[in-house]
Amino acid sequence: MIPYGRQEVTQADIDAVDAVLRSDFLTQGPAVMRFEQALAANCGAAHGVAVANATAALHLACLALDLGPGDWLWTSSNTFLASANCALYCGARVDFVDIDPRTYNMDPAALAAKLERAERDGRLPKVVVPVHFAGQSCDMAAIGALAKRYGFRVVEDASHAVGGRYRDAPVGSCAFSDIAVFSFHPVKIVTTGEGGMALTNDGLLARRLERLRSHGMTREAPLMDAEPDGPWYYQQIELGYNYRITDIQAALGLSQLARLGDYVQRRHRLAARYDALLADLPVIVPARAADAHSALHLYPIQVDAARCKRSRRQVFDALRAAGIGVNVHYIPVHTQPYYRRMGFARGDFPRAEAYYAQAISLPMFATLTDAQQDEVVAALRGALA
């Protein structure tokens, strides 16, 4: 089976983890800080806060921005569940914005039209979460301009996009957002096993994210309501969580980060080969925006129903039967039973639904060989015949 995604673990990674296992700190130690500083520097952000996973990072980002009951969070329906669920964890309400049919990302024009209606109705969002689907940045300048006009905060769900760029700046620089969130799940571009990080240029937000990941606890005397009894003293000043990442995971991530540029470069070479090899087939290949350099976490094609007599399901099943571990990203969140019980219905966001109906994610990972890619294309050619 050739999977749609796969991590690479090298001897250097193993040695980095081994060094931590032989050290004095397995968690809450120096490896976490080194990983935070390295990724923040790589992305051009001032602060990084590493946490247990990207879902935790999204949750803490919403809490740090004071999202709560009575507030609205808007995100894309073409995303994983966590981009919406983070609002519900805070007691806030969720709504969605349809996608650009070319990039599969949040459509700034659809966002602008929805904001205009929401302003009339008194239902403007407090937070908007644009999702950099498949590793390609959303049009953050347009979204940032709307944020200034309508007064909402922006959290980039960049879970797919570490190593990507937008307008010649790294994704995660937070040039048009308050916070950017990355994922280090094993199918992502670099991995910590499980893990995530929130980046920000706001020092106060960073310190609050740090408190919230560890029970809302502080040892900073200016934040306490009493004089410390001694150097052991701490106070819980708000309700937080245990969302910490370990030094073991951070050491793996820091080691992998050294290969990030090579990983993204290889993914672009594979994408260019896919583009050429699939040119004569009845599929729609993913577009890449001129002002973004995608990290290419995924390579999602669409089975072109107008040119192909086989359904997406038939093609998917044939590929799986041939040993190609394709997947589908994503089932639109608003069509999930949990969200339908909130009042959402099929047909609410037709472009996300139309994309989903034809989508298949082909294998895309840095260690995919040209020979394996040829095998994938041959199997796809047969499945479409």
C-alpha cells in the first residue's frame, strides 16, 4: 500500500530523541523552548507556544482572544472538524464561509458579502479562522483588510502549511493575523508524533497562551493578588488546561525542522510531475495561486464528472484495490450530523459540497519516489478507464 501521507524518521531524529531521554527533562524542559524559538524564527514571528496538538492550539487561540458565549466564530466548511469545534469549546457559536472553487480556500468575496449582511443583522464574528487547505495560504491580505474594517480577530489555521509562503513571507509570520496555528501530526510535513504550535507577534497573547496551556497558572508576581510565599509559589489566575507538549516530542520536531525546506522542495517536484502526468486524464488538478508558495501537504484532484463516466466512489475503490491509499479531504463540516442538529443543511455552502463530491487526495509525501508516483498514476489511469 502506498499511503496518501507518511512521516520520515531519520537517525538524526532518533539521536535527538535519545538525547532527551538521557537528559534531566522529559517535559517542561529546554527542548520545548528551543523548538518554539526555532519555528518562530523560521516563520518570522516573535513568539511560539508549543502545545499537545493543533486542536489544542486552536482552542487556546480562541480563549486568548476572549471568544466566549454570545460570540461568533466563522471558518471554512472545507476543513477538518477542529477548525469549527474550537469555538464550541469556548461556548461560542459557529458559522461557515464558502470556498473559492479554484483554490478550495475561504473565498474573500464570499466573506465580504457575508460580513455585510452580518453587520446589518448585528451578528458580526469575533474571530475568523481561514484555513490554508492542502498547504496553500488563503488570501490573507484581503482577509486582513476585512478584519480591520469589521473589527474581528484572525486565527490562521495553518495546520497544513508549515514551510509555505504568502507574498514572499513565510506562512506563520502573522502579518495579517493575530495568531497562526500549525500541526505536527505524522501525516503533516514535519512531525512531533502529536503536537502543535501557536505563533503570534503579540507578547501579551503569547504569555496568555503559555498560561492557558498549563492550568491558567502563573509565577509572575505582577499578575498575582498576593506576595509570593517563596520561589515555589504560583497562583491560578484563570481556568486553563494541561495542553503541554513534551521535550521528547519537541526534540523530534526540532530535528525534523532542519529538513523543512528540502521537504517542501521535494513536494513541489512531485506536484509538478503529477501536473504533467495527469494532463490528459479527466481530472482537475489543484491550482496554485500566484501570490502563494504552497507547502503542498496534500495533492487533491477532482474526478471531472463532465469528462468521466466513472463516479468518484468507483475511482476511489479501484485505487484502494490497486494498493494506493488515497483519501478524501474534507467532508464539509456543516454536513456532519452534529452540525446539522444546529440547523445547518446540505446546500448551505454549495461550492464546498461540489468540491467534496469529486475530491480524492493522491499520495503526497517527501519520501514518495518517482517510481511510486508512476505506480499511482498508472493505477489512476486504469481506475478512470
